Amino acid sequence: MYKTIAFIIIMAALLSTGCQRPLAKKEGNVLARVNNEYLYGSDLKGLVADEASPADSIEIVKNFVRNWVKTTLMIQQAEKNLNSQQLDFEQQLNDYKNSLIIFKYESEWIRQNLDTIVSDAEIEMYYKQHTTDFELKENIAKLMYIVLDVDSKNEKKFDKAIKLPDSLMLDKLENLCKEYANSFYLDTATWVRFNWIEEHLPLRINRPELYMNTKGFVKETDEDALYLIKFIDYKIKDDVSPIDFEYSHIRNIIINKRKMKIAKKLRDDIYANAILNNEFEIYYNE
């Protein structure tokens, strides 16, 4: 309904000049003209969303018409000032079309033939062979944290659980967290960036490497909450990045190498088959 009302208002606003004659190859209401080029109402099909208000619709159309005029003027000015050789894009367009055709075919061929299963052994082998390529650009850590009310009476329960052996600690903490914690993070197997830690916890540390080295378990508070933070492991900037931090990155590298290998084999096979079938000749003197 809005779209219908908007279209009526738009037409009334933009066509008040009475320019409503069929011109060039199209017919209908003419919205704008730049020399011998015309913009018609039919060119705006689908421009205005159904949910747009009449006021927004008018503004959208006005902007579209204004941009069309500016673009068309620029094109016409360029065509006047460029010579025929500069305006000849046939070869460029043909090269672009050929590139798109090849890309589309290669992409489909790769999709059909790509093995996306990458084993842990492959990832570990690649990591060992390219260890020097994996240099940390920032500090990272493995940790867990628990957020309690600032005046929580359950703090001692968590203190005791955190001192348990690792095999018992996480299960105990998870049960306590579900019952008493405001929020918690117990994924001690995943590396996180130190920037992420500072965003989620009230920590403002100038030298994180020293802090994490001397603070295995810390408590921090703000106005509303008590934070229990336990660092499990850490790596500092410029150190060798751990394999589990680079796991997804390495997997993507291996997958991309497979894609390149498949694409190269496709081209080589097509060329070899063409030689066997005498599908081409090269005419030149070596």
C-alpha cells in the first residue's frame, strides 16, 4: 500500500513538468533527460522497497535520478574528449569475459573434485615444516573466568574448586557456575587474544607477559561484580604461535593448495588431451 501511494506521489513530484511522451526505445513517463538520453519510470522498477514510507520513497527516487544525471553527464563528457582508440574496450571486455568463463568453470571443477578432509597429521606436518612462518602478532592466553556478585557469599566454594586437580576442577566449577555465577567462561582448551580478555574483564595491564607469568589465579572487582580469573597458559607477542591457535589457518592453507593443484592439473590435462587429439596448431618459427 505504501509503495503504491509513494509511487503516485513520486510521479506527481517528479513529472510536474508534463514530460510524458514516448521517446527512444522505451515508453512511459520520462523522469529526466541528458541531451538525447532519457530516464523512464520503468527504469526504477524494484528501486523502492515495499516497507519504505512515502517520504523515504521520494528521497530514494530523487537521489537515484540525480545520480543518473551526474553519471550520464560524465559519460557523455568523457566520450566527447576520448579518441576512438581510447574508447575501444572490445579487447578488454573480451578478456574479462574469458576470465569469468574460466573462473566459473575452474570453480565448479574444483567444487566437484576437492577433498576438504584435512587430517590432524597433515596439519601437524605442515606446522613443523613451516614453524618460522607462524609468529605471534599479539599476546594470547588460555584461561577461565567466573563472574559473581561483588558481595557473593559463595566465593569460598569457587576458591576450593579452583584448587582441585584438573580432572575434578572443571566439572565442579561448571556445576557451581550454573547455580551461582552471573556468567562464566571455562573453555581452557582455546587460545584467546589478550585484547579479547581486556574487553571482557576489568584488566588494564601494561605488560601482559609479566602479569600472566606471575599471576596464575587472580581476583578483580568493579562496582557490580567479582571476577575470578585463572590463567592456564600464555604466549607472548613475537613468540612461535602454537599449533592449536593456527589450526584453522593451516587447514585453509592446505585446502587452498589443493585448489591450486586441481586447477593446474585441469589446465595441464586439457592441454595434453588437445595435443593427443590434434586440436590446435602453433604457427611460428622457433
